[in-house]
Amino acid sequence: MLAHDKREKSLVAVIGAGVVGLTTALLLQCNNYDVTIIASEFPKDEKAHPDYASPKAGAHWRSMCDEDDSRAKGYDTLSYRTFQELAKNPESGVRIRDAIDYFDFNPTGHEGHDPWWSKIVEDFKQIPSTNADFPIAYSYKTPVITPSIYLHFLLHQFKKAGGHIQHRKLSHVTEAALWVGTKPKPVKIIINCAGFQARYLGGVQDLRCYQTRGQTAVVRASWIHETVTWISKTGSIMYVIPRTNGDVVLGGSHEAHQNNESVSGTKTTHILRTIIDRYPKILTPGSSPAYAASLDLLCKFDIVDQKVGFRPSRIGGVRVEVEHGRTGTGQHVLIAHNYGHGGAGYQSSWGTAFDLLKMIEQAQREVPEDLHETAKL
């Protein structure tokens, strides 16, 4: 998965410590780059900033990309295969689980066709649906990630490989180069993995970035070992995602351009009621008929937490590209971008990181003529 070589290490600053920033930083650190992550938030505190969404994600692999989006398909494919390898490490927080997806429409757009990812996942099958409102159903094996474990795992692997971290807020993307004041060489590469904050980061200020609010309920249900998702043509998605510690994430909501951080009791009630109706297995095994029929919804669940997170969405989809620029002192620097993943941060994280690595290596070989002199400094 990761490689090492003996080339001279270029200094790299990665802005952002969500799942995309950590993945990108780890990949470069293990491919002969000297990387420092610069961020105001890290996995140690998921409540520190509402825009730090990674710890609150459902975090299982389920491709949402269009059938004709070859770039996104490549990202999801590579990530699936990488997560398969990571699942072999019990410390990663990644487990391979049974998955069932229900649709109230044909996701392929063609009768009798299987979705593109049927050839990527293990044990894919089209199965009889148990819900008349969602007549199409697929089962397969998929990686399910526990963010509280996985993000720490990435950070630990990054530090173990020699990476550095720095807590600092930036107002401009090129300020990331300032951390090398005690280093003998300048930063050669700045990587912007700022998520939604790319909308406000100077030198980027991408107005196509916006937040998509999501809300979940986390319940104790250690008897659940499969992930189940219901996808509607309207864009509504409900899901059941088990964690390694016996908790189960129930969701969710998908509210574009919303920034309300408060938990909505109405939405929680809607989530719990919908999941009970569609997935009675969520109720405690051996429950009495009276318990199942009770109108007291909250008594049916051992609610551990309720979460609100904001997906870092972007009009036009994820931005993965590299450009040549200069720091405030006139020094040539590569500025790379990897943000705008929306709800696909985990499932495409390794794919976008590998793609960006290839772009960076290509850009280093193709410095524009007018920048050659400063590049030698």
C-alpha cells in the first residue's frame, strides 16, 4: 500500500487533519516526503469545531458516485481495496461487514443491470427485497470504519513514519510555508485539505464549497453486525452502521446549506421511528409484543449520543489538482488541493490521496520556465 525510497525529501505542509488530510499526509510521508500537518483541530476532540466532521461520520464504504463518473469510480475502487488491507490490522478500526442496500429506484438506470461497483466489492448479490417501498436490494461485503479508532490510527501511523503536527490557524494558504523557520530548506509543497474552510482560506476562497448538515443517533445495540442503507430517489438516505464497540449509528439527514449545530428532537424521533419500521432487528432481542408495540419511542433504545455534523460539500464535486504558485517571499511552491468530498470523505479518501500524489510528482517534473530560477533557491 505504501512505499519508501531514498530520494531527497521535499518539505510538505498539509492543511487540515480530517480523514482526507490525515490520509494524504500519511501517504506522502511514506513516499519520501517530509510532512507536517497544520490544523486547528485533531482527532482528540471531535466537538472542538463544528466544521471538523470526520469523527461524526457514518464512515462505511458505499459508493454514491454516478455510473458515468469514471474519476469518482476510480477513487472509490482504490479506497475499497485499501480498506480491505487495513481491515487485516485489528488496530485500524476497520472491519469487513455484511451490507445491504435498498433502493426505491433503479440506481443503474437500466433494467437487469448491476451497479458498476458490483465487480469491485466482495460477495455481491441482488437479493429479494423485504420492503415493498424499496423494491431493489443488493448484498455485499464492505469496510465499516469506527472513526474514533481509525483517525487515531492514521495519526499514529503518520507520526511513526516521521511526520510532524502543528496546531495553528491560517488566514492564507501560503502561510503554511512559515512553519519551516527553523528548517534549512523551504516548503516545496502545500496541500490544502481544509474541507469546508476552503471557502474562507485566503488564496483559495472557493465559493462553491458549502455545508450539508447531517444528524444521527448513536444507540447501544451490540447484536447488530451488518450495515443496512435505504436510498431514495429524492436524495433521502437512512442507515444502520455498527461500530466495533457495540454502538450502532442510526441516521440520518441530508440538509444542504444548513449550519444549525443544535440537535433536533424532531429529527431524532423521525430517525428512530423510521429505523424501527424498516429494521425491527434494532429492537432488543426477545422483546415482548407489548414492548414492540409501545408508543414510548425513546424507551426502546439505549441512546448513547446524538450528533450533528457538516459534510464538506462542493458544487462540481471534489477538487483534486495541483497548481504552481509563490509564497509571500516570492519562493516557488506547489499548491495542491484535495477537498470537497461531501459525504464521500472516507470512501474516496485513499483514492483521492493516491491521485494527488501522482499529480504532485508530475508537477515537480514540469516546473514552468519562468519559475525555474526561484525553484532552485
